[in-house]
Amino acid sequence: MNVSNSALSPDVRTRVLAAALEVRAAGQPVPEVPAITPVEAYRRAADALDRTLAALGADAWGRPAIRDLDVQGLVGHLAGVEEDVRRAVLGDPAVADASHVESTQAAAERQAGRSPAQTLSEWRDATSQTYALLAGIEDLDRAIALHGMRLPLGSLLLVRAFELWVHENDIRLSTGRPRSAPDPSALRLMTTLAVRLLPAAVRRSGLLAPARLRLVLTGHGGGTWDLVLGDDAAAEPARLSIVTDAVGFCRLAADRIGPADLAAHVTGSQEMAAGVLAATTALALD
């Protein structure tokens, strides 16, 4: 029997959804995607960006991208981030708390006057050096300090995969190309990391009302998570459910769309859900 939401009274619908949340534990959706390592997720994101850059005409490199950077300057920024990543992996304390933007500004600015081929060559050389360094490392749980973040190396590589995908799409938007979605296996790792960081982002946003959130990200690379937000010692935390597309959630976490642009189905406090989605944008680096 097909019953629309409008045919159910609010009370009945709320009780049915609450019962479903109690009975069914959070888990991963089907179809499953092949598991890959954080190193491979980073490599796939870098390869996707490289393919986009290789397809650009000479005039496209001068188009505005983000901040005050054109496409060529943005690629220089990314090459600069690669340098800082290698320095962090090698234990250089100078990059631990450096600004993500200011630390790489010189790399962005030195692209001025260069040919696109020279900038592309610098980007490829930067990623090749990172690959070579990672090839000799087996411990991805080792803590790395970079640009104010202190994360296991595996998590840092997922942050890099996320950033490369985001900036590839900045370049696509700037040059009139359709947006791309991450590789599904990489997307699974990216969404898992973003969800793991979400409670801290919510705390930093000042949204301290206690809640138990069931977050459902749909599509390949999505999943279902039960999160505790705010004070988990509260006797009666609010129950909240947000269902939305995994790629859209990642665009929100990258601050490339706003909460109002995200097609999300919310059960529970609309105000609290809006606060959670607004806090998600604080995960962005730029």
C-alpha cells in the first residue's frame, strides 16, 4: 500500500520514524563500493584534476577561479600545498600552524608570467614528489601537523583528496565545464571523515543543544551514521534525522553551496537541523 506523507498525522509519522530509528542500527547502504586506501583516494583525486587541467585551452588558465586567484594561480596554490604536505610528513614544525592560504600564496603568485605548460609541469612534479614520499610510509596512523590541523596521515590524505576535488570543480565552473562527482570509493572515505569531524564543527559553531542525529547520505559512497551532538550527558537529547545526497553534503562541507541549496529531508527540529547544516560549512579549507 502506498501512503503519502500527507496522509499520515504528524503524531503517527513521528512515532513510526522514531521506532524505526530504535530498531535499525546505522550502517552502510547497498550497493557497496570497493574499499580503497586513503593513498589511493588521494591519487584518484589528483589524477582527476590532472585530466581536467590537461584538457584546458590556453585562454582558460587566466579565468578567475577563487579568491583573487585565476586558474593558473589556483594550480600554483595546490602545488604549494603539496610542498607543505611533504614538509609536514617529514616533521617540519614551520608548517604545523601556518595559514593554509598565506603559506601557499608565494607558490600561487609565482605562476604569473609563466606558460600554462610550466604551471602544469610544476603541479605534476609536486604530486610525483608526494607519491614518492608516501611510497616509503606504511604507518598511516601517524599524527601529522599541517595548517592548524593535527590528523593521522591517512585522514590528512583524505582532506587532500577532498580539497583537490573541490578545486577541480572550481576550475570546471570557471571554464564552463559540468561539475564532477568524486570516485565512489573515494567518496565513501571522504564522507566518513567529514561525518567524523562534524560534531566538533557543531561545537565550534556554538550549537550546544544536545541532540542525537541520524545522518543518512544517499547515493554511491554514502552511508548512515548515528552522532551525538552537544552535551551527551543530557537526560533527554533531541532526536534529529537528516537525509540528503552524499555529493551534495560534500559540496556543503566545502562551502560551495549553502544549506538552502541542499535538498535535505529533516525529521525533528528544523531550527536545529539548519544549525547543523550551517556548521557543516565550517569544515571547508579554501
